[in-house]
Amino acid sequence: MISQYVKAVGQLQELFQELAEEGKITEGQAGRYNQSQKVLINFHSWVHKQLDGNSEVELPWKDQRFTEAWNLWTNFKKEQFQFAYKQISEQGALKDLVDLSGGDMGKAIEIIHQSIKKGWKGFFELKDQKAITKKLVDQRQTDYKQQLMNRLGVE
């Protein structure tokens, strides 16, 4: 939010300089002014919410499936670990989840479910169960073949 504010202020400074030099406003300049003004108004509301303690966590996806998975996660954390997120740490956990999932909402939901099933306190990359199982089967087959070769006296 703050970086957007800084960018909007910079755009307004550029716009005001152009207006001072040209003395008139173009349609494009009016559009830039309106966009920057919206950012400033949103920032003003954000600052007041921060001061009032009424700020809300911003979910990375506006999808009911993700909202339900996230609520499940926060409830799990409360029940299992007596842990309740504060706004900034919750926003940080969401960022970690987005980073781990590569921005893929479906993968993020899978990561949440994996952490709950495993009883983990945090998020980790998805464990590819098929690859793990295949590796174990391959290892057992190799061990069996080696034992068989040893019994037959073949090297």
C-alpha cells in the first residue's frame, strides 16, 4: 500500500509540473490524475484503519474455496497451537503461501491441507507422494535383485 502511495505522489508531482509548463490539461493527464487520486483516497482509508485497529487482512485470491481453506487453517492454528494471527503476521503467512504455491490458488489450497493433515505449524512445499512411493518401490526392487544375485553367487 505504501509503495502504491509513493508512486501515486510521484505521478502527481510529474503531472503538476506538466500542468505548470503547459498551462492546460489533456484528457490523458486527467485520467492520470483520477487514477492517482483514487490511490491517495485508498491510502487515506488504509491509514485510518491502521490507526483505528480496523485493518483487514487482504487475501491473495477472492475465491470462496480459498477463503474456506484459509479459515480452516486459522481455526486449526487456534485449536492445535492456541495461536491467533495478528494482522501483519497473517499477511506475511499469506505471502509465504503465495510464494510456495507459485501464485497457483489450487496449489496453495493443497499446501494448506497438507499442513493440516501433517499437523505442521507452517507451510512447506508439497510432498510428491507418488514420487516418494515410486522411489521406495524402486529401492526395494533393487535390494531384492541384489539379494537374489548374492544367493546365486553372481556378481
